[in-house]
Amino acid sequence: MHKKIALPKKNCLKCGLEFSWRKKWTRDWDQVKYCSERCRRSKEKNLVMIALLCLMQANLFATTHSMDTPHYLDLKTEIITRTVCEDIPPHKHFFNSAIYLIEGRVFLTLAGETTLKKAGDNWIEPRDVLHSGKIDKTFSPCAKIFAVYHHIDGQPISYND
């Protein structure tokens, strides 16, 4: 007879709940990230939805600026997925940015207010608003984000204040 207390445990990257090892995961326990199919599937759906919302945001920017504005003609949109293992120092974006947290936890400080963001959360980082991020390393050593950034061609995405 085995004791369930002795089974290895992990936290789900989507919902954050703790789950225990199961026999069906014997061969690939190291690759298991989600507690259920529902959490695994919802991550994929959310990523598609946030991508669409972010692109709509870029279109909103285009419609609020006249076509003869030189900035509109040079506007670039970057859609990236990246793993962040170091805390993000205070900075500001030149344009609104949309972020979706795929894995991990981050303490986001935005306009002086700090909130804990978990996998599955998304938010907008408004232009010219000071913000920073601290990785919750008690949960995971790194965080993985999906981001949509806007910038002028040849201009960086953000700047330090």
C-alpha cells in the first residue's frame, strides 16, 4: 500500500492549483504542466484570443491617427513569445502593449499598484505609464509571456525613466 502523501506534486501553470503524480504520467512526469485537459486546452484558446485582441488594439491605434501622420506609416507591431527569468526593471512603453502570461507568476507593478499575475492572466501596459515586473521565483524560476508591442520603425519598444 502506498501513501498519497509521498507522491510528487506540482502546481498547474494555468490555474495554479497543486496536483499529484498519477500512474499514467509515469514516463513523462517532467513534461506535465497542467492538472487537466481543461487547463491545457484553455491556455491554447486564451493565447489565440489575446492575439486577436492585441491586433484589434493595433487597428484601433491606426483609426485614431490620421493617415498623413508620419508615425502611422512607420508603425510596427511585434508579436513575440519569450521566457523571462530576470526581474523587469521600471520602464515605459511608447505605445500600449498587451501581455498574456503563459506560465509562471509575476508581481506586476503598474502605475504604483502591485498585483500578482498568474498563468492565464492578461493585461494592457499603457503607453507612458511606469511599470515593472518581479518573477515569483518561489513558484517557478522563470515566466513565459506572449506579448504584442507597437513601436515606430527604428525606435525601441520601451524606455527607462
